[in-house]
Amino acid sequence: MEFLTSDKIKLNYHDQGTGQAVVLVEGFGGYQEVWQLQVEYLLAMNCRVITFDHRNHGHSQKTTQNLTLNRLTDDLAELVEYLQLKQPILIGHSMGASVCYDYLSRYQNVKSVMAIDQSPKMLNDSNWSYGFEDITSDNFIEKVTTPNNIHETLHGLDNRIMFNLNNVRSEYPFDRKSTLPLLFDHIQKDWRQTLMKTSIPISLVVAKQSPYFDCKFAQSISENNQNITNVVLENCGHDIMAEIPDVFNQTLRHFIFSSLRRN
């Protein structure tokens, strides 16, 4: 299915099931197929599950127009309105979690948020050591444009999703170079105050062996807001939900039920 944004970009999305709406938000360079095992699990829990590809990602329209995090949040908000979702649960991975943070800062139409392995502040400085790798405001452009040998996963993705994911990667290759303006914008955001002030329940799910973030950022944030909880999962890298899906889905199940009990 396709949805036309207010600035005339076609976004591909899938809307399945009935019940509590759960929107799964992919990260930078991601594909909605990465959520396959979560979609199946949530449908079995009688949820309505929505996945989509960001602009210039996956099946969605290729464009260099408005590649900013705020515009991605506008896209999400417009999709939520188009589908007439009432108090959806938002689950974001990596940059997708930052889209959810931005949504929290601007909209009240959300029941709860799960953020997967994404620090609210990417840049390290003298007061914050939980950013992405060792990047700072002085070196981030060089760092993210220079190839490195870091493996995003610890043991690779689960075999059950690899066939479909590899097929879509081949058919719709991600153009990282043309999408770098989005990454640069994302890196410079700081959502700590948004998280400190929110009354919306948030679960920060982090990987103990993440190659990108020190998992202690989640505890640091949750200690300052009683509405935030944190879960540290082991034996995985950055793509938690696709590396250890069975373990992650148990965490997801608890989160969904906890959210529903707050009605």
C-alpha cells in the first residue's frame, strides 16, 4: 500500500490485523521486512500492526527532498492520522527510536514508546559519554562518511528473516550517500529533555554488546523519570529484534501488556 505525504512523497506501508495499533519504525538504512518476526508475533497477540519504509528507504519513493528527522516525524504523524490510529504504541529501532522521541516532543496521540538501542544524544561531550561510538561535534562528519569495519550485529541476523530481507535489499538497494543529510541531522539531535519531561511510558531496550552505544545510557535516563524503564538484553548487537527475536519478543509481549493495562 502507498501513502502520499503532504510534500507529495509516496511511502510504502503495510497495515495488518485489528486491535491495539502498534507502529514499527525502522532505522537509518532499514527495511520494514526486518520486523517480520515481530509482525507475526504481534498479530498473534491480536494487535493491529503497521510497518512502513521511510522516504528514500526500501519500497518508498527515492528522493533527496526533505531528508531531515523532523520531516520523518511528520511522515509518521501523517500516516497515523491517515490510518486514524488512536493512541498507537510506537516501537522504533535506532534512528527510528529518535523519530519516536521527536513524536513524543510534538504529539500526545501515543500510548507508549519502546526505543531499541538508541541513545537520546548521539554526540559525546564533556557532560555526556553515552553517544554513538566516539563521535563528537568536531569529528562526526568525518567519522560517518569514512567506512569502518564495525559489525552491527554480534552473531548475524536470525535465519528466519534473512531470505526476505536479502531479497528486498537486492531489489531496493539503499543509497547511503544520498541519504547522508538525514544521518547528519539525526546525529545532531538531543532528546534528553523530551525524555526527562514525558509522562508517556517509555521502555529503553538496549544491547549489552552493542557496537555503537554504552548500554548504561538507558539506566542513566530511567533514573531521572519514573515513566521510563530499561531492559538490557545479552548475546546481541545493535539489531536486537532481528538477532535474538524470540528473547526480544518476550520483552515486547510484557511491554504491550503493560501498556494495555494502563487504560
